[in-house]
Amino acid sequence: MQSFPNDRRTLLRGLAGAAALGALGLPLGRGRAAPPSVVIAGGGFAGASCALALRQFAPEVRVTLVDRQPRFVTGPFCNAVIAGLRPISSITQSHAGLSAAGVRVLHADIDGVEPAARRIRLADGRSIGGDRLVIAPGIDFDWAAIDGYGPGHVARIPHAWPGSADQLRNLRQQLRTMPDNGRVVISVPDNPYRCPPGPYERASLIAHFLKQHKPQAEVLILDAKDHFSKEPLFRTGWGARYGERLQWRGGRRDGARVVAVDTQSRRVRTVGGDEYAADVLNIIPPQRAGRLAHDAGLTDAAGWVPVAAHDFSVPGHAGVHVIGDAARAEPMPKSAYAANMQAKLCAHAIARELAGEPVAETRLINACYSLVAPDYGISITEVYRLDGDTLAALANAGGISALAADRQTRAAEADYARAWYENIVRDSFG
């Protein structure tokens, strides 16, 4: 993978052009008694992006999106909220843009999905079916993976991944009231999980907060892995900005995977037998596909949903698609940008299939920005091609921030990160 040239925005525009998914407004097959319909379960980045894209690619299709929450707190930039750099309102999105685009949005509790009938079953007894069912259930946590930590403990030990606005506020308040010489411990799971670089950005921005307000405090990352996303870039930034106040210990090398938590004392025990006390403890549990996919029997032994990469359909379940974090789409990471791209590909494939056209082959992109500090940004971009029913990274097509870069370049990347967020939100939620 190569480092990005200085004209980064030009490169990204070129990548976006390469990912274009064809002409809009595909004509539907003649002779239908009624226009076809698509029902979407889940209104995060994946579900919302799919709904908007369907309205663009096939305006005649009736699109219904169901989600229990009228407002969606995004994972991207939630770490900036925790560090006190922006308000929660700035990362809280609604579905008003979808409604304005002609999507029927229904906020209701979903009891389950029925793949064979391509139907969403609501908690109030109603059902909503369609010619296609798209499931975007996000992630759930494997609560059995860490002894002593479960849903009943998140008020005291928040995961904030991203969780509710209350969890973000809770973690932020705990940072503000911790001792001036205290310790923050962050437990990071093994792959795969939502937003691979997210925990390291979180540690970075918490370290920035402590440097400003509690300079004797420290951050310790206990990681289930030996290596992590953008590791050289993060380590370089940590050394330049936080020194010994931010420490990382890896799973297999240091036995640092957290296996048990004492929520009352805020102590953790690792697989290596070491114990660590924290003043602020942030446990990010291991993850799997969201409940809707699991309960419908769509997940594999690892807890994720296998899909055919050309349209994100679920093998053995005609007319059913799973997109976003719940899908197995390696080597694409589980990220907001990946969810957005998968949703567009899925929507375009559905539009072409309903029009009686073959699915077009295309390429997908993931672009990921992280903040080491408010004025220190880093990023990575990958391009993926179809390889049968799977994806493969396209050699020499992506890029990564230069390891040796001046302050102006890092500050510019931080600005690009903020612009990236505004653009991905607008593109996904309207």
C-alpha cells in the first residue's frame, strides 16, 4: 500500500468516481400489477444508505425502513464527544431526510424477521413484507465472553460503543471527575468488531483530554490482539503527543486480553493472570451480528452472516440481503463507510434485478479517518474488487497517511476527517 500524495482530495474524488454504481432510475419490468417493494430492517448507516440509494436507482420501488429509534447516535466522532470536543447533538441523526426522499419510515420495535416470507415482524403484531428484504441489524455483544460484565453493568462500566447518548455522557462525566493522577483502562476485543481503529482513537482523545485537564493521569489499553489498525501511525502520534502517559499491551504477547471484571472495584483480570485497577474503566466487549440476524438463523458459527459479495444476498435465502456490520465481507472492515458502500451496491443490484437486468460488477471503497488529537489526523483507504462471491483488496489502489508528516499535514487530515463525517452523514441520511 502506498502513502497518499499531497493532492489527497483529488485522489479521493477519483476513487469515488471509480465506485460509481451506474445510471439512476432503472426501468422496471413491464406488466406488474403493482410496483415492487423493498423492506429494510435497521436504520443506521447501512439501512439508511440502502433506502436512499433505492430511491435514486429505482424511484418506482416502494421502500419501507423500520427502526425502533427515531434518532441514531453515530459511532464516528463519538470519541470526540467523550473527550468533550463536540456535543452529542452533532453526532445524532434523524430519518427526516429519508422521509423527504420518499422512503416510508416506521419507528417501531421489531420482534424479528422472517427470511422465507421476506417479512419484518413488529412487536405490536403487525408484519411488513416485500419483494426483497434487506436486514441491517448492526452488532450485538457477546456478553458471555467476559466474566462479571453484562448488560446490567453498563451504567457503572459503560462500553459506549457507541451505545446510547447516556453512555457517552456517562463516560465523559467519569473522565471529568476521576482523580487528577488516576488511570483509564480500555479493554479492546479481538477481531472482527465494529470500527477497528476506534478504540485507539478513543484512547488518543482521552489522553488529549487528560493532558489538558489532568496531566498526571494515564491511559492503559489492554488489547486482545498483537497488532491493530494503523498501528505505526497511532504509535508515532502517541509518542509525539502523550509519551508514557498512554500505554498499550497486546493480547498474545502480553496476555492482555481481559477475561474478568470486578465492576464494584473497577478491576480487571487478563488471560495472563495480571490484574489492573482503574479509576475509569471502558470495556468494549467482543461482538457478533445483531439479534435480528442471529434469531433468524442467518449467522454462522462465528456469529456473522455469510453473504455473496456481488449483491450481499444471503445464500440459501432468495430475496434476502444483509448489509453493514453484521455481514461477513472480509477483507472490508466493519465501518460506517463500508456499510454505506455495501448498501449502495446492494441497492443497485436489487434495482437491476427488479428491472430484469444483470447485476453490474463494481468496486467498493473503505475510507477511514482517525484523530490522534483534534489537530492530528491519520487515515487509510482501500479499494476492493469482486472475486467470485467474495471480495479482494485491489493491489496498489489504496493509500495510507505518511508515517513522517509535518504538523500542517496532520492538521489538514484532521480537517479532512471532520469534512468526511459531514459528507458520509449527508450521503447516508439525506
